[in-house]
Amino acid sequence: SAYFYITVSDNDVLDDESVFNIQASGNGYDPCSSTLTSEDDEHPQLTLETSKTDIAEGETFQLTVTTGRVSDEPIVVRLVSEKPKRFSHPPTITIPAGKTSATVDVTAVDNEEVELLTSITFKVSAEKYQSGECIIVLEDNDLPAIDLTLSPMAVSESAGPTAIVAKLRRMTNTDKKITIHLSDDSNGDVYYSSKSIVLDKGTEEAQFS
């Protein structure tokens, strides 16, 4: 018997799986052969696209995952987001055998929490595939419109801590309890009786000094 080495060339190109037939023959011997399967080490790229980028709470949109290589077997793709509690969607997307893409519905959960406009990343991954991602912007529908008035609007430095009365009023979304945080650019020269104002459900306005 004799041993020898076979090296498969690494071409840095995305190829399909290849099967090679290797034969051996010599004087006075019947030829023999064996097969060698070469698996590409360049993995196909997954891409993720959204049907729309600006989403409001309670809205449903679609995510489509695509691969550049057709597979003879279904491709099970994992789907995750940075804020899983704010969305309802299946944990996986299956690209059928012989197809290059699949689409799922994603719903933004309509909660009662007041949250800022947020950019959120969705990611897809699968074994032997390069991961992909996309970004959507989620708008909270619980954010109230508020108005702040000061009386009077000009005072002396020696006027005292209760010289100004502030009125905070909300015009929308009065059916939820909210907490509003106060801030200013006075570098500490302005005093508040409280830097957080709580408006209970059904309460439209609050006064503070």
C-alpha cells in the first residue's frame, strides 16, 4: 500500500458543494476509484429587508430574508431584535428548498409605556451562512403632547423659592399615568420643588414651583 496527500484549492469564491471522482490505475492492475466531496468554506450572505423603516406601535410590517445560494434543503434562519419585548414575530424564518427568500410578519407591540423614538436592529443568522441585519425606527403612540407655562416669566434673584409657579399640562393621551422629568440649562441656578412630575391616569395638569 502507499499513501499520498490530496489538497483542495481554496479559491476564495462562493461555490456550490462539489463531488470529485478520483481514479487510480497501473500496469497489470484493475483501475479503482473513490469520491471526494468538497465543501466550500466561503459561506453565503444572508440579507434582511423591511417593508418599511418607520413603524408605529400596533403596526404590522414584513421582514424578508434572502440568500444568494439555492439549497436543496430548507434553510432555517434565526430572527432576533434588540428589543424583543416590543415586537411579536416567529423566532425563525424558513427559506423553502429551491427558493432564495422568505417573508414573515412582524407586529410592534402596542404597550402603555411612554418611550422615545428608537432605532432598533433586527438580525438573521443560520449555520454556515453570514448573518444579515436591518434597522427600523419605532415610534411610540403613547407620547403625550405637553405644554409648560411659567408665571411670572421674569423674577429677581432674591424673589425666593416659590416666586415662580409652573403649570404643566398634557393635551393628549390622558388615559395613562406618565412621569415627566424636568431639566434646564442654568448650570444649577434654578431650583425645583421636584424634578419629576407624575400625572396619574385622567390627570391633565399639575402645578409646581
